[in-house]
Amino acid sequence: MKSLLKATVAAIAFAAAGSAANAADVKACFVYVGPVGDFGWSYQHDQGRLAVEEKFGDKVETAYLESVPEGPDAERAIERFAREGCDIIFTTSFGYMNPTIKVAKDFPDVKFEHATGYKTAENVATYNSKFHQGRYIIGQIAAKQSEAGVAGYIASFPIPEVVSGINAFMLGAQSVNPDFKVKVVWVNTWFDPGKEADAAKALFDQGADIITQHTDSTAPLQVAQERGMKGFGQASDMIAFAPDAQYTSIIDDWAPYYIHRVQEVLDGTWESHSSWEGLAEGHVVMAPYTNLPEDVVEMAKATEAKIKDGWEPFTGPITKQDGTVAAEDGVRLDDGAILGMNWYVQGIDDQLPQ
Amino acid sequence: MRIELVKRKEHSEVMVFLSPVIAVLLTALTAGIIFALSGLNPFEALYKFFIDPLTQTWSLEDTIAAATPLVLIACGLAVCYLSNNWNIGAEGQFVVGALFGSFLPVMLPGFESFLTLPLMLVCGMIGGALWALIPAFLKTRFNTNEILTSLMLVYVASLLLDYLVRGPWRDPDGFNFPESRIFSDAATLPSIPGTSISMATVITIGIALVLTVILTKTLKGFEIRVMGQSPRAGSFAGFSSKRLSLFAFGLSGALAGLAGIMVVSGEMNQLQPTISPGYGFTAIIVAFLGRLNPVGIIVAGFVLALSYIGGEGVQSAMGVSDKIASVIQGLLLFFVLACDTLILYRIRFSSRRAPASAEVSHV
Amino acid sequence: MFEAVLLTVITAATPLLIAALGELVVERSGVLNLGVEGMMIMGAVVGFAIANLTGSGALGVIAAIGAGMAMSALFGFLVLVLVANQVATGLALTILGLGLSGMIGEAFIGVPGLRLPELYIPGLSDIPFIGPVFFQQDAIVYLGFALVIAVTYVLFRTRAGLILRSVGDNHGSAHALGYSVIKIRFMAVLFGGACAGLAGAYMSLAYTPQWVENMTAGRGWIALALVVFASWLPLRVVIGAYLFGAVSVLNLHAQALGLGIPSQFLSSLPYIATIAVLVLISANRRLTLVNTPACLGKPFVPDR
């Protein structure tokens, strides 16, 4: 039995060596939580993968696994890539964090990159984008454009990233109109076009005239288009689905990061880090400002430029919903406070699920 | 030409073994055509899909790990289905079992003793059983259709898990991310020393064997089968269909709950908003493919797990989309179900028109 | 406000209503097809694809119906001709449908869809409240209501309906009377497939005019529950579909009002409500036993 095992191991090692010799210099592998056809989160990550292929040609080989549910399957999928000779593995969902760390321990020579988490190791880096920067800008636009003074927010799950997005949106809006109102609806899904559309309708029916979303489908914007209302895209440019309704869209562009990190693996300079970049580095991109008057476009562009110059939307004065002060005037919240945010700013018409 | 089924006098022993083989061959043939149409080398793809996972230790272990919860849940479901109790909510029982079992390591993380793990497993079984007893109780008391109630409770269970993991059971050191704290070593289900095969597999095989004995050699097994085939005859023999419903649901819920806590404790080491890739539903298919027989279920669970692991294999090696993998799984099931007909029936092709009286020309 | 909520409820209820009606006919004939989700998603993708390629919503709808029927024919062949287990075959149909629709739909991701036009009836559509609610919907909504009337009429007022129900209640005697049980059931299964396909087309051409994988998101399962909820009576399917639609829409409204109830609790309300109503209905034995097809899920093989 033992010798059989040995023979098998040897055969695998041989096979692995054989394939490495005539294949590309680096193999980059990606694990997605949704189907690449969701036109949202996983779709954008796959666009990043395709950009890597295009940039490096034969030098880099890529592979991906889609629709890998968080849970027991995740660890197996990540481990498969580690065994199959991937040099760098991108795991693109928060729930993959502990499986990634676990597998990384057994494969010290493989580099791992986990999106949206907080645990790192010698061979595990984390990366995320400052989406809240874009949300501040669209908050400003919403407050300028809304006649009702009320915006609707379709939220997925009360995780810090979503909460900080709602707060950034509100802070942006309040910078224009201190009395601005935001109505929040939690749909408890990242992706259910029907439910998202219903939520958009409910928000419009309750008096919002602009909506924004932290869910993945284009359905809410389509509702806005039909009703002659306005909204903002999410993850990708959704202008094709709502040519008259979309003001702009907060695009996740993973391509620069993926290309940069794969290049470092090629050069042998890869090191673990925690990357959290935004508009300045092009990891978050604003889609063209459309359906807007000139002065609002100017304002949005000015804010975008200010953020790119290093200004942080979460700069005081910030008051929490319960009236306590989160940041004094001119004080900037530290990264940890933003990444772990579990409170609303004052003025939001909702109670945070605890 | 017409296709006619002619019932065999006895079910064909040859076909019992031959029908799955025919089904796999037909699947391979169809899958090969699909691969070829997608511009891939069908032989390479088929090899990657069905054979490659068997040739390497790690992929074989992965397959066994994936098969374990499927087999355990399906064993319980078999008892339900044999006795005419249509529990299709095992997914929810799996989740609630995991929740009950996780109470100790999440709420009392300091309690680390040799008792921790056994207590967790027992709690998991109790949780799954309680959740399963809801549809059973509604069925016996109010005559409510158990297919629907057990299914509805799946959604409720996963929302309950979601609520706990995002709220009260959230890891206090986890920056408000939706996950529980990580279980201590005392709360982690170990592997068989020297291998990476989990204790869960051993427990599962043990339970499957015990269940085989119960079903074939004991009065309880007789009662289950009689009540499934003919409840009237059973009631003459003094069996109570209500008590049996409660028993079957309770047992299958307990096994699903055990599977849940073993996956969480052995593989994930924490609770997350999703803890099952649909094990509870896939197990229904495993139960039928295994012909509601624990030994058959072990084989069926392995084959289905193989199709998942193999599907991932072709996806990663050849860039085949995971949609093709699920199409092939669907086809495999269809062919197996279709070929099983051959066990009980012979197929006769005849050109004879059926008597006109047996037909209705309009509906 | 009430009018607006009602409009949202109509859209949310229509796919459930249509798919459940089809399944109701299938179950009345004594067959349990758990593959509604698979047939529905195939209807959604094929409907979207054909409407997009031809530019005609009507052709899309017809193609969707065809796709649903093709899937149901596969199911019918297995469970009726080859006497395969209905529960397992239905589940397999769903797996196949989800995979196949993903493959077919790959080319249509991110493509803006065609929206079925809302019918406008001069005069009627302009009446306040009644006009927008009853006379400004797309054709499928009306088709749904027409189906309710047609199915009720055919099932309970015609000979064909009587035969269908007798096949579902006692296939042995129906066969003895000279009816072809298999043939009648096959027609019912095909009808169920057509309805599921139509419901899918409603998803991808009217509800949310786009194609994304898995877009039916479990609505086929809800439709199955509605059939039992309705104790196999078409008019009650309407009530059930609208009740379910209303509860899920009101959940979103309750949140937008800022009531501060955990959203998971609100999201689980439709399911808990369904269980509660199921219990209430089935506790009344007279009601359920009369309408439950006695041969539901039992295979039939003619002895020759």
C-alpha cells in the first residue's frame, strides 16, 4: 500500500514537473463565488483575469473556478489550484478567508491573494478597493439632483463594507443638502434580479426619486429607466441597461491590481501586503457622468480630483446615529474604523441590523 | 413503431448491475459529444472528468470528503422514503444541526474537554431531529403536506443561520464580518491519524452499515418497508403510521444534523453565512440513485461526489465552464433513472397498433 | 401609494401564478413534477435569446413556451414511458435546466433586453386607479388571468377535465374505462412545461428584461408550494400567488419605512406564512381530501 502511494506521489510530481517545463512562466488562478455570468462581482474579477491574459500572452497561463460556494467546497477548490501548480491564487470572496489561510500554510511556495479579508501571512496578501470613495461622489450627485430630497439605497448584507458605503453616500449627500434623507432596504441577497427590482419599486413608491444599490444586478436601474427616475450603476458600467437613468457607475476595476501582482511574481519581487486603494490608483473608476447638468458634472469631477489627491471622505465632523461623535472636525477616521464599520451616521432613516 | 414495457416476473439481477454501467456509458457518450461540440478533445475531457480524480491520492480524498455528508444525509432520507415520508428539507435540518452543534464552541469557547466534541455531535443530532419533527408533527397532527413544509423550513433555517452569524454569534474579534469565532482544537473533528480522511467518514460508514442491518434484519426495518408499500396492511399488523412518520423524520433529521455539525466542525472550523453547497438537496438524488439502500447509497454518493470533483477538474484544467459539469450531472441522473427501468421491465418494440378502444383521440 | 404597491405585487405574483397553474394541471393528472425551476429557467433563457435575435417579443414568448415543453417532454418520457421515480427525475430536470440555461445564455450576458410592451386600451387605461392596475399591463399578465379561467373551466366544466381528474384520482379505473392514462398525463405534463416556460419568459422579458444565470432564484419551488397551498384549486392559486407576492413586497416596504425589524425575519415571513396557511387549510380534512389527486406521484404501468 505504502509503495503504491509512493509511486502515485512520484507520478504526480513527474507530471507536474513535465507540465511546468513546457507551459507558461507563471500560472495565475482565480476562485469566484458566483458565475462569471453575473455581470457583477465575479464578472468584474474575470474581466481582470482576461486583462492579465491579454497583457502577458504566453508568459502567463490562467485558470478559474466559478460558482464555488463559501463553505467546505472552498477549501477543496483552493487546495486543488495549489496542487495543480498555480503560482499565485486569487480568492475573491470574503468567506474564502480562513480556507485561504489554511491552504497557504500547507503550500508555502504558492502565493495567495485574498480579496476583502483582513488576515495575512508570509504568502497571503489581501486586497480590496475603496468603493466608499465613489459612494461619496454619487451621494453628492444624488443630493444635487433629487427633487424630493430622498434617495433609496438597496443594500445586500450588513457587513462593514456595505455599511461604510451607505455612510459615505450619506456624508456626500449631506455635504450638499444637510437635510437629505436616505431610505435603506436590505434584500439579504447579492443577487436576485426580481427581488432587487421589487426593492427599487418599493423605494420609488415611498418617495425616493434616485436609487443606488449595493447588489449586483442591473434590475434596479432598469426599473429607474422605466419609471423615468434616476440611479447609479454598481460594479460595472450599466449604461446600456439604463441609457436615460444612469448618472454614473462605480466600477470595480481589478485589472491594474492583477496585472501588477502577476508582474511581481514574474519578476520574483512579490511580497505579502494589505492593499486598499481607490480612485487614485484606478482600482475604483467612475463611469462617464451622463444625464447631468454641467455644474453637477463639474462638482463630481472636482470631488473625484480631491479624493485622488489624497482627501478621505470619512473626515470629521462625523456624528453617529445615536448622537455620539465619531470624528472631530478635520480628523480622519483610521482605516480600521472604516473597514470594521458597524454604525450609521446621523440622518439615516434605518436601524442597522445587529 | 411503439415502445412497450413488459413487466418482468422477477426483477432482473443482471440488470441491477448492468443498468448503472449502461447509464455511465451513455452519459460518457453524450458528454463526449458535448465536449466535442465545445471544441475540446472529448477523450481528454472525459478522462479528466471521470478517471483523473481516481488516480491521485488527494483528489480521491477530496471525493471521499465530499461524498461523506451526502451519504449520511441520504441514509436518513432512505428511511423516510421507504416508509412513504417525503422529507425534502434535509438541507434545513443540516443547517439547524450545525447551529445546535456549534452552540458550545461559539458561546462557551472556554469549555474545552474530551466531552466537547461528543456533546457537539449529540446537540447537532438533536437540532436536526427537532427541525425535522416540525413537518412530521404538522403531518401527523394536521395532515399538512410534508414535502412543502419541510422545503419551506429550509429557507427559514438558512435565514436563521444568516441572522446568528451576522448578529449574536459574530466573532467578537472579527471586525464585524459575518462569521463565528474559530473553533478550538477540542471542538474540531479530527482525521484518522496518518491520513487526511476525516472521522466523519468512519462514523458515516458505521451508521450506513448499522442501518443496513436495521432495515433487513429487524422488526423496525420490516415495519418501515411494510408501511411504505401498504399502509393498510401495516395497520392491520398493529403498526402506527403516525409514530413511524415521527420516527422516520426524527431519524433522518438527526443524521442530517449530524452531517451538518461534522462538516462545520471537521472542515470549516467556524460558522459562516453559507455552510452547505446544497448537500441536503443533492442527497435526495443520492438516496434514489442508491435505490434507498445504505450500501447502494455509499456507491451513489461516491459517484456523485466524483462528478463534482471531476467537474472542477475539467474546469480548472481545460477552462470548461461549470455549466457543462452540471449538464453532465443532470444527464447522468437521467440515464441512471431511465436505465433502472430495465430492472423491472423489458422493453419491447412492436409495430402493432394498440386497440382503438384504449386510446382517447382528444383530451 | 396603494395602487403602486398593487402594481409591484402583480409583477411579483404573475410568474408564480402561471407556473403554479401549469403544475396544478400536472398534479391533477396524478404526476408530481419537481422540475418547475429547471423548466422555468430554460423558458427565461430561450425566450430572451429568441426575442433578442429576432427583435420580436412574441416570438420570444413562443420559443420560451416551446423550451418549457421540450424539457417537460423529457420528464414525461422518463416518468411516464420509462416509469422512473418522479421525485428524482424532477430534481434532475432542475439540475439539467440550470446548467443548460447557463450554457445557452453565455452569449447574452450584459445585453440589454427587449421589454414586452404594456397594452394600452384607450379609455379604459385612463380611468384613475382601475386603469393602471387592470388595463395597463403586458400581455402575459392578462394571459395569466385568462389561464386561470380556462383551467378552472376545463377542469371542472368539461368532459376532458373530468377525464383528467379521474386519471389523477384513480388511474386503474380510468384505464379500465378505456382511457389512455399515459397519453393524458403526457399532455398534462406538456401543459405544465408550457406554463413554466411562459413564466420564465415573463421573468426575462417583462419582470427584469435581461438574462443572468440563475435569475429565477427559486421561484419554481415557490410555485410548487403554491399548488398545495391552493389545495389543487386554480382560484386559490391566484390568492396564494398574490398573497406571497404581497408579503414579499410588503417586507421591502416595511424596511423602507424604517421599522427596524431584523431583515432576516422579514425575509422569512413569506415562508412561515405559507406553512401557517398550509396548516390551516390541511387541518380541514374535508377540504383537502376532496381535492388531492389520490394517485399523485404514483407510477402507472398498463398491464397488457
